[in-house]
Amino acid sequence: MLKTGKPDFPFCLAWANHSWIGKWHGLKDDMLFEQKYPGEEDYTAHFYHLLEAFRDERYIKINNKPVFIIYSPEEIPETKRFLDLWQKLAIKNGFNGIHFIAINYNKVELGKDGFDGHTVHQPAHYISVYEKNLYSRISGFCKRHNLRMFPFVINYERLISRYHFNDFPKDNFIPTIVPNWDTTPRLNTMGWVFHKSTPELFKKHFENTIKFVIEQKNEHKMIFIKSWNEWAEGNYLEPDLEWGKGFLSAVKEIKTKYSSKLSSP
């Protein structure tokens, strides 16, 4: 992509800084590939490995700061030391710094010092919000921990109906939403399923998300749509046999509807 200049499309990078373990394949918790943190020399090498991407005209920047997402910031030893080093290296190489975004697993928190924005890991966050209701929490616990003969299935419409954005901070919180989810292809009865997801329901959810973002206090407003079908998460926007281009059309329709109130970073 960097060498050919194609596709001509804005992008940024996220660091999946977690170890690979067997349970993602439906296996035991065996370590497949361990993420290690050798220290400052390795952090510096990491930065310069990505510098060509940061310098690309298509790379998303906010105030001349390349946007960089960290999947599990709590796993980095001395996180602030890592962030401070990259800020210095970025300034040294002609930027105003790095615009760091942290992913918090299932809570909306300010996170560790040094991050400009915070988002959440779906679908765990959907479940945590849904189970604020005591009955749903007890029911969900029983399904996940006692009824292992069946996958953990939740109705998608119920999930999004309880996802109230008024409960989230309006400063540096970046919403992450998903159109669908089904990990049973690789986890079988241990999988999670968001049942009866449709483009129409996702369009409603996406519109509520955009309304929240428009009202945010921060200058730079973003939404992440989680669509990673890397290991059979059943999580995608691409056309399929059931809905055709329905999910993509939903995104286009809502984005067009609010285009006058939205701006690129």
C-alpha cells in the first residue's frame, strides 16, 4: 500500500499488542506467540519501522499528529514512558507528536496518562452495558458459566436499545460499534452471538452514535465501526448473500444525512 499509493484512502494503524493464545482457535490456553517488551531500544525501532506510514499523505493526522491506536495499553510496562518516547521521536521527525488512542476492554475510563482519546473493546462493552440490569446480569452469568452446552446468544435489538450514550463521557470517548457478531464457527458452544442483527437495526444504532458524537465537546470527533472477521468473528460490513450491500448502504445513508455536521480530522 505504501509503495503503490493504492488504494488512495485515509488510514491509520493500531497496535495489537497482545500475545496470541490457543483459545482464539477454540483450543487450550496454550501460548502461540508471546508479546514481549524488551525496552526503549525496541520501542525506538518500532517507531522507525512505522515512520514511512506516518509520513504518508493518506495517513490520518490530527493537528499534524499521526493517529495511533493501542489495543491493550495496560499490558505495556511503564506505559507513559513508551508514550513519552514516541512523542519525542515524532517531534524529532517533523510532527507535532502522536495522537494516541487507547482501547479499554469493557469500561469507559480515562485510561492511563498520555492518551488523547479512549474507546472500548466490543462486544464485551455491549454486554457490560446490557447487564447493568440485575436480571440480565444474573441471566447472562448463568448462560456464560453454567450452560456451556449452548452459545451465549443475545438479541441484537435488545443490546442496542440499552446502549444509552448519555451514560458515556462527552470529552475524549470515541464510540466503537459493531454491525454483527458470531464466534461460534471457531468456539462452538463457547461462542457469543448477537442474534437477529439487520442493516435496519444497525442503521438506527449508527444514527444514535453519530448524534452523540456531534454533541461531544471535543473538537475532533470520531466513530469506529468494528469489522474484523480475521478469525471467524462473524463481524463484517462487506456484502453477503443474506443482506447484499445492506450494512454498507446503512453507513452511507446515515453519513450522507449528517454530512453537513461532520468534518474530517
